[in-house]
Amino acid sequence: MATYREIQTWVRAASGFVPKTSWIAHVKSDRGLSGRTAANRFDHPTRVNPCPTTRRAAIEAALRHFGMV
């Protein structure tokens, strides 16, 4: 599995922006890849920074590149 830093670096090179770690976590959880909920998350059912739909495709491409999806 790739680290969040590796995913951020790949997305920056491929798409020209650096995704927030919360965006990566959101996409991973939607794909069923999230192992746990962050310990510092206040309200478990809701997300403070959900991934914007305009950025989702680039993050999913990175997950496919690293063989996670």
C-alpha cells in the first residue's frame, strides 16, 4: 500500500495539485480501503473536509496507479 505522501506526490506530478489527506481518506473509505477511523475525528458519521468531486478522479487514478483499487 502506498502512503499518503506517495499519493500526494503522484497526484501533484500528474494533476498539478496536492490533495489534502482528508480527501484521500474520503476516497479510500468510499472504496472500502479505510481500515479505521482517525482517532482525532470529532464527529464520526460526518466529514469536515470531504473530497470535492472535481478532485476525486485524480485521487482515484493515483489509487489505481499504486494497485490499491
